[in-house]
Amino acid sequence: MKNTIQISLPESKISALRMYLTQKNTTLECELSRYTEQLYGKIVPQNVREFIEMTAKKPASDKPERKAQTPHEPD
């Protein structure tokens, strides 16, 4: 599952970024995505990243199903 992050920046700065990024054959979205991956690699410990990768690769069928618990009736 992917989440969306929203940031606020003056329109003039966004326009300037888009203009110069176009000259470099890239987009603001691409650069922000690349930067967030770099930030993730820098901030999140390696063992946590590996755990997240392992759990993300696990097929949905491997996850145990949770059964709905029936309320316990007093004796």
C-alpha cells in the first residue's frame, strides 16, 4: 500500500522547479520520490528495512487468518 504526502510550497517555487526539472528531463514527482527513498535509506535502520522488505514479499496466503472471537459468556 502506498501513501500520499502533501506539502505546501508557493506556486512560484513549484513553477520554477517544474521548469528547470523539465530541462533536465525529469519531474518534480520523480525527484521527490527519489529523495524520499534516499531519506528512508538514511533514517530507517537497515534491519528494519530488511524486515519491511521480507513482510512485503510474503504472499497474502501465507498470512494466518484471524478468526472472529465470540464473546465469552460467564458461567
